[in-house]
Amino acid sequence: MKYIVADDHSSMRLVVSELIKSQFGSPPEDVWQCATSDQLLETALQTDFASAVIVTELLMPGSHKRLQLVKELRRCAPFAKVIVHTGYASPHLAQEVIFHAVHGYVLKTSPTIWLKWAITNAMRGERFIDESLDTSSNLSNPWWDLTTRESDVVVALSKGWPRAKICSLYEMKKKTVSAHKRAAMVKLGVSEEAALTSYLYANGLDYLMDE
């Protein structure tokens, strides 16, 4: 079994690599390390790592991060077992990456044994989500009450896109954009447009602005 450990902090790469070698009996030559998302994707494309176990941070230097990184990683290595090991505590993102065939989501602040369990589950084809992430109550978040277009408009406005760009991309009139914005604000319980960006950050949805 080959492993890829991706993290921009050398100390964390070392900790995870040593865990893999000590708990799963892997020789050093089977545990590769990457410090950027570009290095990770380049390594994942190699034939030797087609079925590897990949333990990766989501926020590293490089051309991809968070959900973008997961999507690209699944494209490059569709048969690999991917475990996210991150400091980004977002139940929304955890559920999203699991939907995109990631096998585990573990926070760096959680006990190391949880990462071992996540790797073990991945080898069995099972999923593991960090127990400290409240994914059940996340489903009651009013964000899920928004229509697709309402959420598109909220994210676009939060990214600072001008109305003209939003209208062009989503083929809407300006009054339609305004209508979607107002409807979203009512559902999310915010009173001004500037609060939409704050809402995304406060609810672990800011990763939506990456794309």
C-alpha cells in the first residue's frame, strides 16, 4: 500500500507519516510527502499511486484548495482513498467532500487515534467524519432553504462580483438578481447585503467563494 501525506507544515507531515509507518507497518519508501496542492496532484497522477491512501490538508499553497482540491484530486486519482486532515472545522464542507467520494474528514485538533480510525475505515471502503463536527444539526441551517440561484447570487455578491458579471454569467436581469438577493436575505435572517459575506464565514461556507 502506498501513502501520500500532503500538508504545508513539515512537522505535521512528519507526525502523520510516522503514524502511518508505526500503525500500519509501512516502509518509509511507501510514504510520500507533498507540501503544496500542485505537488499532491502531480504525485496522485503517477501510476504507482493509483490506489494509494492520501491524507491531505485542504489549505496549502498551490492552484487548488478546499473543495476545488478535492474535486481535482478525485479526477486525478479516482481509485485512491482520500482522507482530509485539516484545521478547517466546517460541517458543510465535511459533508460536501464526503459527497465527492472522500473517505474521511478529521480535524487536526482531534485525537490522533481518530486519524488512524479514518485510515482504517478508508481501507475497508467505509467513511469516517470527525465526531466533533455537528453534521446532523447542520442540515437545519437555513442555507439549505435557498434555491440554487439564490445561493449562486449570495456567493457571487460575497466575492465582490459586479451585478453586470452576475447577470452575464447566470443569464439574469438586474432586477432578478436583486430579487434573489432579497429572498436569500430574508431566509438567512440578514438585514443588509454586506452581512451575506459574514454569514458565509460564520457558518463555514466561505469555501464556496473559492470557485
